[in-house]
Amino acid sequence: MKTKKRIVLILTVVTLFLLAGCKEITTTTIVHKDGSITRMIEVPGDSTIAENVAYPIPQKEGWKKVHHTKKVDGEDKKVWTMKKHYTDFFEMLDEIASIAAEPRRIRLSTDIAKIERWFYTYYRYREGIGSYNVFTVPVTDFVTAEELAMMAAKDSTLDEAAIKEIEAKYERWQANALLEVFYQALKTEAVAMEAATLTAADFEERKDIFFGDMYRAVEESDLDVDTFMRSAASSMQNPDILQLKEKMMPVWEDIEERIAFMHSVEEDSYIFKVEMPGLIIETNADGIEGNRGLWNVHHSQFLNEEYVLEITSRVPNIKALIVTGVLGLAAVIILVIPIFRRRKNR
């Protein structure tokens, strides 16, 4: 598909932001008492799909990968299951950190603490899902935090008009965000031109005109670098800008990659399960099943800021309880025996 067609599709299919993803990616983490970790990731589809999603699928050795059929909503579907056992938490931490460094991937971060007290040992697990907004313009400049929360909650009470309003705001934000990247890069190149006739102040003075012309150009023509360059030359009243087309091509390609990545994130849905040793005593999970927390994470929850999964459990220290019991019994004996002796001597 040509660049201009792909970008037009990216900008117009805004409903991806509002809908549940087509692939449900499930990550299960099991924290063991000895500090070891078992991690399992399930991705519907074939191996190609599993390796080409925005979610950070591990590629290092040690992962057992099985392609099998699984019942999903009553239907038999092909699923890739990847599983690995880490001897300690730091091994998993290093691997996740290395994946997070890869470009165009959802950034995950993990942390775990084991706190030993006399009667209990506490386990605290945290996993952060980094913001996937690859632009400098915050989405909350256009879509409110409350509207993002409604999308995350899949609020069924929203009427069609409300949904369309949020769609329009989101589309406006994304268009503004990509135009800002193009504008800043073009300003830098234009000011640096040999025998430059434009200054940074000229660009700032005409920035609103620049954006207005760009929006109109998008509505009237194919969204490609030629359209942008012609519109920029017109809004800045300087045909010399057209000479910068070749230098702006890599910028355009980068914008394309950024938006494609964001929509790749929005195409999927994400389920996280964390199984803890002992009794769960605190969590922000959407639900609890025994000693397992469950999070159904909508991409809007980590669009503009990190979303954090937190869960704490406790395990009784049996030896400590026995020792305490023995010491308590000994203390009682020590206190009671003199009383019996005094009574006996009366």
C-alpha cells in the first residue's frame, strides 16, 4: 500500500481508539515463594502474527513456544503460547528491559519486593505499561481524562453523538500531533537553508496559518509529502520551501511509522494475570480469582501516561509462628510454676 493511502487510512479509522482489540494478548506472571518467576504469553494467530504485534514478544532463548488450538468464546482458534521460568526476578527484569529498548514496542517495566517480617513474608509485585504516545502533544490537550476513562470502561451508556464527539477530538489530536512534528522539522530545515529567507520568528508568527492550511489540504487532497510541501510554501508565502522536499521525506516516513505503531497498539486488547504466593491483601486489579489478580487493560489507559499494575500478598511464616508459640508456652510455664509452688507450700 502506498504511503499516502496508508496514512489516510490511519487518520480516518479513528474508531480503533474506541473499540476492543481484535487480538486478545494475555500475559500471566506467577511469583513463587523462592523468588523465581514463571511468565506465560498467549497470542492468537500464527507465528507471524505473534512476532509482529506492538506488544513486546520475547525472542531470547529459553522460551517454550507451542502453537495449539484453544477454545475462545466457544470457537476453536489457533494460539501461540510462550512460557519461560526465571530462576530469579532479576533475570526477568533484564530481559524485559532489553525488549523495552526496542523501537516501536510497548514498553514494560517490572519490580518486585520480598519483605520478611516475624509472622509474615510480604510479596509486592508491580508492572508498568509505558505510554505509547509517540508525539510531544499530549492527547489530554484534546480528549479529557474523563473521556479517556469512559473509553477504558467501555461505557455502554454513551450515545452515538457522544462517541462521534470523542472520535472527532481524537482525530483532531492525532492530526495536530503529526503536523507539529512536520512543522518543527520544516522550520529547522528552512532556517538552516543556504541564503535562508525565513527565520524561526517568521514560522512562529504564521504557525496558526500553517496549521489551518494543512488541515484544509488534508481534507481536499491526498495526504502525502507533496501536499504538505505545497501547503507549507503557500502558508509561509515562500516557494523556496519546495526545495526541502527530499530532506523532509525521512521526516514523513518517521511520522508514518509512529502512527502505524500507535494503531498497532490500538488494534489489540491486553489481559494481565499475576499469581502471588499466599493471600492477596492489596491490589488495583479489576478482579481477583483466589491468589491471582486480573487486569483487563484498555489501550486508552496507557495512551498518555504509564499504567501500573500493583498487587501485594502475604505468606505466614510457619516456623516463626511455631517458635512464637513455643516461647509463649515457655513463658506461661515459667510464670505459672512459681504460683503452683507457692500454693503447694501453704
